[in-house]
Amino acid sequence: MSATLNVTRYTALLSGVFYGIYHRRSLQKTHDLDKEHHAIHQREQLIAQAKDAWRQKQESAKGDGVITNPEDPRFDLEKLVAKWEKETQ
């Protein structure tokens, strides 16, 4: 084989290796940024859920303590109906 052909082959090989390293680093950087944004978004969601839970707890502590949210596990339909009956009298 001629020397020119070997130089071309090794140049292409080394160029491919260096391009692969560069491309891997750029993909990793993008992945790390996406992961960081996801973590920030997740924390924001957890904070919003905690605020909602605190607000519901504060609302349930007010008044006679009857929980009107049917999604709440402590919801009692009988107490709610009794409260409505009191209000209508």
C-alpha cells in the first residue's frame, strides 16, 4: 500500500474518533441540562402540591370542621348533609 493511502486512512480514523468524542460531550451536556430542568420542574410541582395541601388543611380547620372536598380521604357525607340541614333551618 502506498503511504498516501495509509495517511488518508489514519487521518479519517482519528477524525472520526475526535468527532465521536466531541459529539458525545455535546449530547451529554444537553442531557444534563434536560435532567436539571426536569428536577426543577418536579420541585415546583411538589411545592405547588404542598401549598394546596396546606390550603386545604387551613380551610378544613376553619368553621365547624366539615370537609366539603369529596376527594379528601377524611370526607364524611353524613356530616356534610347535617351541616346543610343546619344552614337551611
